Amino acid sequence: MSSEREGGRAPLRSLLFVPGNRTEWLAKARAAGADAAILDLEDAVPRADKPTARATVAKAVAGAHGPMRLLVRVNSLEVSAGWAGADDLRAVARPGLYGVVLPKVHGADDVRLADRLLSWCEREQGLPEGHFALVPLLETARALREAYDIGRAARRIAHLGALTAPGGDVERAVGYRWTPEGTETRELRARVLLDARAADCPYPATGLWADAADLTGLRHFAEQNRALGYEGMIVIHPSHVPVVNEVFAPGAEELRRYEALVAAVEQAQARGAGAVLFEGRMVDEAMAATARHALARHRAAGGDQTAGAG
């Protein structure tokens, strides 16, 4: 994996949407333990309130503090949207902002436009090239099909993934009938994940679970996404954050197993052996490399995001 691509990015287990006109709710996001909050200037804000919300969000970004990263979902950059998205970018792209969530992405050209605008904002703010992360939302059938090209369109993309909530843009675009089990979208989420990995996007995130009260269903969906290979989820309610954080963080026993596996393989290598029996299975350098990778990700996430007692 390219360290250049990762830049200053970090694994994000939970990315919590917060309406852009309710920035006081950021305190709830912090209290819930969200790795990141997404201040929403698009769907969550009525059209008449968008200019006021933009100024409120810009103020929140300027006052950002603590470990929780702050992103903003801007309005579309489509000309038909009246360049509201460009105005959003210029208002919020400043120190304190981790990244931008870009809606209504149709293809790689949309990403390249956003990338150029963010580069301009970085120069204006005296920030290094690539300072701001970019999270393109794949909300059309074309965008989902072209996920690899979209992921390769800008090095600042780190958290690409498929969002498959009930209703909304993706269900309308693809035509599936959503179920809590997620069987109708599992292959779609898996294919987009493969595209994101092939495009060298280091921390793919998916989502989202729309039922605020069904934490059992949320856990099942999160575990399914973790099993596919995603590293985080976008969520819509503070109560979802602890569940998602637990699912996407290795438990204490899992960490101990990784460490023991690495030690067993390295001891075998010191004896001149390429493989060794570990917990009843043959393991070798490939498995040790995977374990080292997981341990490194845990340290990159802060090293204390362990999910319970294992």
C-alpha cells in the first residue's frame, strides 16, 4: 500500500452524519465516541437555510478540536445546482477540516473537478497539497460501476465504498428491494470494495443502517461489512457509534492472537522453516504479514480502540 496515498489519513470506524444546521449536536457525536462526524450541507438542510448553515458549519470547522475528525458533505458540484457545492468548498476548506464528502458523483471527471477545487483551497489556506481527504458518494449505477476509475482519479480519496440504505438514491438507481439481511446488496458492496482496494484506497467505508432503534440489525450488518473487508461505516444516529466501533476494532484476544502468530512464524523462520503449525493450522509469512498489517492498523487508529475483553 502506498504511503503517499495514505498521507495523513487514518482508519475511521464510525462516520456519524450531523445536520449542518445543528452543529451543536457535534457534542453528542464526540460523547458517542465517533471517529469522525460528517456535517451535512446537502440533504439534511432545507434549501432556504443553506447559506446560514454554510456559515455555521464554517464556524464549527474553524473551532474544531479533539481527536474526532470533521468532514463536510457539500452540495453537488453540478452546474444545475448553481455552484452551491463550490461555495461550500471555499467556505469550509480550511484548517480543522479533515475532508469533504462529495455527493452525486457520476464519474471520475467529477472527482477530478473536486480535486482541483480542493487544491486551490489548500493553496489559498497555505496548506499542503492533498491535505483534505475526499469521499465520493457512489449514488448512481454508473458511479457504482466505475468505482475503480473514481477511486484512482485523486490520491486524496481514502474512504471509498458503497452505501446501500433502504430507499434513497442507490436503491432507486439499482432497483433492488432492500431487506435487513442485506443479501440483495452484498455482492454490490463486495464488488465496490474490490474496486476500492484495487484503486489503492486504504480505508474503505460503507453504510448505512437506517433503523435508529434496531441495534441488533445494525450489528449484523456491520459484521457482514467487516467480513467483506470494509474498515468502517457511515452511521446516522449516535447510538450506532459504539456498536460500529466495537465491530470494526479488533478485540483484545484477536490482538493477542496476531502477536502470537507473528512470533510463531518468526521463530520458525529463525530455525530455517518456512511454515509452522499454529493453533492447529499451518501458517507462514503470508499469514504473518496479514497479522502485522492488522496490528499496524490498530496502532494507526490510536492503539486503544480495542473492542471489549475479546
